[in-house]
Amino acid sequence: MADTGNGATLTLSADGGATTYTIVSITPGDQSIEALEVSHLGTTDNKEYIKSDLKETPEGSAEVLFDVNTALPTPGSATQTITITFPKESTVVTAAAATLAGSGFVTSISYPELVSDTVMRATINWKMDGFTGPTFTAEV
């Protein structure tokens, strides 16, 4: 059943350590496959397509509450395991929440705008590299 995103988490881990941020929003990104046109001079009516051999991995982002005591990741640093944990269904008691996880790297960060009466928010952008995952594991 569909639910809200309240309770979702993002964890970036590298070198045995893990950092979890206070999340405002997460955009997991799209996983897609390219359509390759194979139309030829004998094709009539419609263009013809086949699927490519390889899928494109997601480019995701998260808006986080900026905490001066928690460092933002460094773009281009070590490959990390990127794990998005989805909120558990509110009506079902389960052992494990659904996750989307894979290896990847941080592509950019945006530090917060500094304004009176406004909570500081930063943005973390990443690209899953395709070496491990991405793999969606359903709630069990």
C-alpha cells in the first residue's frame, strides 16, 4: 500500500564508517534503458527500436538539514555504499524496511544559504556507479 515518505533515511558509508543525515527530502533518481533506433530504408510506417544492453544507473539527491557538527561528503571521494531506507508500512509490523542500495559516489554538494529565521539546508547529489546494484529490496 502507498504511504508517505516520512521516516525515510539516507546513509552514505565508506571505509567502514557511515553517516546518516537528517533528511528533508530524497529523490532516488531513475534507472533506465536506452532505446536504440534500428529503422532502415525498408522500414515502413513506424520507426523500429531495440533496447540497449545496459541500464543507466540513477543519479539521486537529498536535501538535508545542515548540521555544523556533521561534515558533508566530499564530491569525488571514495566510492560509498548509498542506502535509502523507505519508511515501514504503518499498518504492518515487519522485520526490515524496504531499501534501495548500491555503490556510487557523491557528485556535488550545496552548502546552505545563510538567512535569518530560515533553517539551514544543504543538498547532496550522487551517482550510483553500477558496480554493485542498485538493488531494491522489498519490505519483509
